Amino acid sequence: MTRLPRCLFAAALALACASASAQGVYNDWNKAQPPAPPALVKATVDPATTAVLVLDIAKQTCNAENRPRCIAMLPGVAKLLGFARAKGVTVIYTLGAASKPADIWPEAAMQAGEPLVTAGPDKFVNTNLEQLLRDKGIKTVIAIGAAAHGAVLHTAASAAFRGFDVLVPVDLIASETPYAEQYTVWHLVNAPRLGERVKLTRSDWLN
């Protein structure tokens, strides 16, 4: 092959590769198949070193109009909080800037003395959440709430990156669609460094 044809071949190959990757995942969007569901684990809670993070379960972010899946999980939230409080587990609440404690659903209502953090999707950013956890000797957080692809995803990931172990009950996180919940739980146990710290569970598998 002469020098000129080689150059033309290389240029054509580069053009073909560029064309194939120009839209990235869009080219194969309809070909993507969901992976098998990640494994769930049973977990024993140590009350002295565990905290439940109740993430944004308020009427602005958990409602029948936009997130009926969140409304459906409220009885389970009440049951988990009853379990946690009976064992003496720390319970910490978070809300977005548009919400206040009175907006929290009764099933998830705060009790006196339970801390509240107000922030965006990552509840560690510009808050004292990490200090609250460190001061109480917390090593494991249980993340529940809305939205799965917002506060749950970002706060659980941020906790893991800070060295906390994280349990995510898959029946107590909610989004607008099952897909958002699906990609959230997949990401939390497959993304680099997260899988080392994050475990998926069910609320009735905690003891």
C-alpha cells in the first residue's frame, strides 16, 4: 500500500469512528437492556453506630401528583422509624429549601430532639450533617426518602465517599418512575468506590 492510500485509509477509519461515536449512547439507546437486579442483603443494625437519614419526605417532594410511588411507601417509612426509635437508632431529617417540618408527612413526622438539615440534593454540601454523624460516632447510615435520583443518590454516594457504610432499603426510596429508582440502585452498587460501601436491602430485612 503506497503512502497516499495509507493516509486515505487512516482518514476514512478516523471519520468512521468519529461518526459512530458522534451521538454516543443515543445510537444504541433502544438496544440497551437493563442488567440483572443487584443483590439485596439482610443487615443487623447497631443502634450505637447507625443513623437513619430521612431524606425530603415532605409534601413538596412526596405527593400523589408527581410521586405517587413515594405516597405508597409511607406506611413502610412509619414502620422503619418505629423500629429505629425502639432500638435507639439516631434519626436525622433533611428537607429542601422550600419545605419546613410541618410539611413532613405524618407517617414520617419528626420527634423532639431529632436534627434537621436543609440543603439541595447532596445533604452534606454546606451543612453540618457530617459533623452531626461524627459527633454521634455514626459509622453506618440508612438512606430512605425522595427523590431516589436526587437526595437519595447524591447523599448516599456522598456518605460513602466520606467513609460511612450505607444501607439503602429499596422499598423506601421513590421517584416519579421505576426507571429512576432502578438506575439509582444500580449506580450505588456499581459506580467506582461506591460498591465498596453501599449495600441494598429491604426495610423488613433490617434487624
